Amino acid sequence: AVESTQSTGDDASVRVAVLTGTGKWYCAGNDLSNFTKDMPAGGPTEMADNGRDTLDVFCAAMINFPKPLIAAVNGPAIGIPVTTLGLCDLVYCTDSAHFRTPFVSLGQSPEGCSSYIFPRTFGFA
């Protein structure tokens, strides 16, 4: 995803980028089983550090994208595809779009800059 964002940003023939899903889903989010497979030698601490670094690069690619970045949410969005919507310049949603951020129920912290962007966009509780 980061490599395609970089090449698209550099392509003079591209004027805007649109993120959307296929079929009935925008995106189902991370496969949480990936966090239990292939544990690095440094254990959970190294895995968390690697995940943080990957997420930093991913979010920076969206934040620094040099062209309009539009999300066309065509169905359910769960987790990181919801939290990264705040990094887009414009978000369109179909009638079938709905959003779920299950982080607390999964014992995770929100990602994709949402803990900063969402309160500023939607207000404080």
C-alpha cells in the first residue's frame, strides 16, 4: 500500500486517488490472527515495535500524499479502514456504509491517528 501510494503520488498523469472496496465491503480491517503468528525473536515487545513502525510509515504515506485522497466507502468498514478515513481529504459514503471501531473490546488502542483526529472532527464526549 505504501509503495503504490508513493508511485501514484509521483505519477503526473494521476490527479486524484480514490480508495474504495470491492463487492459489499469497504474493508474488514486487520486479520487479528496475524498478531499471533510468526512471533519475532524479541517476542511481543519486538512485534509491537515493528507494528508501530509499520503503522507510522503507512499513516505518513497518507498524510504526505501530494494529491487529493478520497475515500468512497461502499459498505462496512471495521477498524483501521475507519480510523484512517480522517487522513483522507474527502470521504463519500453509500447508504450501505457503516463503521465499527472495536478496539476497546479487543484490548487494543485506536490507530491511524484517530485518537487525535476524531475528537477534533466530531467533538469531545
